[in-house]
Amino acid sequence: MVTRTCDLRRFYLRPDPVVNQIVRYCLFRAAAKYGVLLHAVIFQSNHFHLIVTDTTGRLDLFMAWLNRCIANCLLEYFREQYPDRYAETIWCDESYNDLLLTNHAAIQDKLRYTVLNCVKDGLVAKYKQWPGVLHGPTDWLQPPMEVSRPEYFFDQTDEEHAVASGRFVPPPQFGNRPLPGLVEDFCQQLNTRQLELVTEARAAAQGFLGVKKILATDPFDAPNNIRPKGQRNPAVAAGGDREAYKNAVDAVRQYRRQYREAWQSYRRGLEATFPGGTLLMRHRHRQPCEPLDCWWCVLARCPAAMPPPIPG
């Protein structure tokens, strides 16, 4: 699960037809370019969540290309639409957050979280009302989508990329489940959780912003509440399985310790072999890396294992 936030939490991703076109085009181009499978996605007004599978170990390059192209398109679009306003950058200074989902329960939980994020945040009462880019399990049954190239940033004479095509698929770990039944199970879970979120909001006397106000939002505005600080920023999720979570956390700590040792050797000009899973040093600086040991990851140990039934 990948998350990225806009600069100063501004609503630069506020949905409209052009923004939606830019996002989908860049997303489909990036996924095809770097071999990333798309499972679920939501682009809210000031951040996005992606549930993806990185099949080639190039998630960092995928995110760099995606963020750069969206940003360049949006900056040109805003300069045209708001000539008296100024935006220097689209994304916050921090890098994207990459949350590794280690088991089926984690995938199920974050799929629901992603699709229902617009409900959880008090924007719309039904996730299907979200006017921006939102795709999830129901799209797994659909054929590939095609999106025309936006009029901004990209070379308009490039005939090969005049249209981008992409589709959303179930995570590979659910491949043994019949697709219609799998989608139906997830939809039931989404509807159940959506009802819970709406009930909780009404009990707290909290309403929903609604589509009209969302579309009327000034993209240069930002939430007036203070963003919480000091909260945990986890690297792994295990869907409530304590043993799986502990194993994953221990593995991450071991990786970081080995990386620090290799980095210190590299800086001193010594030979250094980085731990498996290293991306930047392998791609940019061609440093050797050890094989990736995923003994702690349930999905990596048995990627085709039949997932447990989704609880009713």
C-alpha cells in the first residue's frame, strides 16, 4: 500500500474531469512501464492510496515517474486555469509511504480502507459517489480502461502514447478464488463497513461534505485542522496477526541494521553488499545486493495459497 500527500495538504488533487484524466493516464502509463499490478486506488483531494503489486522490484522508479508526471501536468493545468495563483510543487517534502502487506488479512483490510477512505474522511456517505479516481474490487471484472493523453506536459506528437490503457486486477495471492465470488465477498464487506462508518458519523453528529462542495473546493485551500504529529508510521501490516506482525517488524529492523553497515562501508570506499530489498543503491549506483529472504512474509512463502474466507 502506497500513500502520498500534497504539499501543505493543499487540495491539488481536487477532482474534476481534467485532474481525473491526468491521474488515470499517468497511473496507467507508469504501471505499464514498470510492471506494477493495480488492485485498488483512491485519489482524494490532497492525498492518494494505492494497493499494488511490484512485480519487478522497481516500485521506487514507478512512484518517481508517476509523481513527476502528475505534478508537471497539474502545474501546467493550474497555470492555465489560475494565472493569478502560484504553485511551486505538488507533493510534500517527505517521500511516499510504502506499507508492506504481509498476509491475506492485511490485504483485505487495506483494500477496504482504501476504497472507503472517502467515507471515513466524511466526504461522501457512499464510496460510489466519490467524483474522483476510485477503483477497487468491482473493477476486477471490467475490461481494460483507455484514457486519452492530457493536453499538458506530455509530447502531443507522440502517437505511440496518445492513449494509455490499464486495468485493475485482484492481488495474485487471491488467484485460486473464483473471481465473481471473490468480488461479491469484497463488495459485501465494503457495504458492511460503509454502513458502520456512516452510523458512527451520525452518532457523532458529523455530516458528509457532499459532491457539490467537493467539486467547488479551491485547489489552493487546505484543511483548517492541524495534522497530528508523532503518530506511528508503520512499514508493515499483518491484519491483526500478532506473530506475523512481529516477524515482519523483526525482519525490517534486521534489514535496516544490515543496510546501515553496508552504507558505512560504501561511504568509506570499501566493498559493500547491501541486503536484499535495497532499491536505490542497486538501481542508481549498481551496488551488489544479497538475495531477498522473505521467510517472514506469509504471502512470499506461499503466494498461491488459498486465502481464508472473508468473515461475514
